[in-house]
Amino acid sequence: MKKSFFFGLLLLFAIPFVAYAQQTWQSDLEQEKLRGRVKELREFDMRKMTYLHADTLAKFQRQGKKPPYFERRLKYVKKYDTNGYITYSFDSFLERYCTKTYFKKGYIKEQVDYEKDGKELYRYVFDYNAQGELQSAVRYSPEKTIFTETYSTSYDNGHKIVNLLHTNADGKYTQTEYRLYPNGKLEYMLETRNGKLQYRFCFNEQGEETEAYIAKFDGNLRHLITHKEGNVLVIEEVQADGSKRLSTKKILNTYGDETVVTYYGVDGQVSREQALKYEYDSHQNWTRRETYEDGKQIEVRKREIKYY
């Protein structure tokens, strides 16, 4: 099952947490729900052509060919080692890439982020204690230290609890707590800032999200409950009076990919619905995904996947 949008967005920026998750929880391939021994992944946004230069159009006409219907734009590139961990990634939106090195399986040693032209932006250095547990992470730029993070670990009836203190260069800090099941899966993670809860995500022992609290701009918390009914994922929002309002329904196929996503308004009526179609390779990873809304195609994504 897929993690929530909010949790996915959090992982995008939580570099040290991802390092800790890799060490005790899942490899990058597992987190991204990729099957097989993936070596490289390239994802493209297939946008409809809206304009062609007259000379280009004339060239196709001379060749007796139809002009392309789609323009292929690279979204990102990811390369993985044989253990399923990312060693290189490129993001075309941010126009930057990063490299990662490990001193053993799942234990990241260093990550370096670069501008597209090769100029170094940030460097993350990770340190472990004698028991092999992550105890600190530091993020540098070429000029200064940007933040430091320290970790402390404790145990409760087989459940591992990790507390993280994130301190910026200006002295401001946040505190994060992770609790893991005995099988190593994440049970919950929460963050407080200035004593106020920013988020809390809860999961079952299979790694499926069950509940989330997310701080809103007005200071209140958005409370979401997630459960499965067969192949349907149901997300409900808990109201101030304790009642539940249907927020989203997702129909999943046999591979766990969303085929229909329905969003509901505060009045309980359907506000928006999307249908998704896939093409798969022999490893059951999708290589083409088409998204439709109101019967119209709004997005096409293509993936090129290489395997070991």
C-alpha cells in the first residue's frame, strides 16, 4: 500500500530520517514499491505537443511522417546498488543531483548534493555508535554548517524508540520520535516544534498507514484515519465533534497501484475523480501510467527500468 501524500512529501526533505529508515526499516527499492533487482530508473512526463516550429513540421511532411503527439521530458533518474539502495539521483525540477556512499548494507556514510553544473551544494555526513546505530548527522554547505542532528535509542518490550534532536545553525530546533515494531517496521513517527505537534503518522505491522495527525496553518490538527475494505483504501477525516467524514477512496489493483481515486467534499459529495491505467514489465513494475479526469487524459508518465 502506498504511503500518504503528506508522508511522501515529508520523506522528500527528511534526509537523515531516510538514512535511519534504510538502516532498520526498508531499502529504497522497498520504500518505492519497486520489484526485482532494479539497477536504474528513469521517469518521463509525456506532455502533449501544443506547438511545432514550421521548419520542424515541414521536415516531418517531407519524410512522410506524422509529427510527434507527445513531448518526452525527463523527470528524474535514480541508480541503485545490488542491495536496493540509491547511489545516484537526479531531479530535473530542482536541477540538481546527489551521490550516496555506504560503508555496509543500509548504512549510509555520506551524501553530496550538486547543482546541475557540478557545483557542490550540501554535504551530509553520518556517524554511528559502536552498536551500529545512527547517532548523528551533519549537513554542510561549502561555507558553513547548516544543521546537526543527534540520535538516542531506547527499547520498550522489543519496540525500538529513537529520539532525534535537529538543531539549526541559528539555534532553533525540532524534536522527532520514531517507534519501530519488533519486526523493524515503523510503528509511528511524530515531530514537535516549540512544543507543538507538527505531525504524527501511525502504521500497522505490515507497514500500512492507519492514522495521521497533521498541523494546519491555523494551528489546529487535521486527523485522518485510513483502513482497507478489500481492495479499496478508505481515508476518513475526523471532525471536531468526533464524527468522521469520508475524504478519499482509492481502488487498488493486484499490484497495489491506484486505479480509481475519488475525492469527496465537505458535503459528502464527489468533488473529483481520477482513473489510472498502467502498462507493466515482466517484474510487475509499471512502465506507463495514464491519468484521466472527467474522461479526459490529464497526464502520461513513462518509466524506463534497467535490472541487474
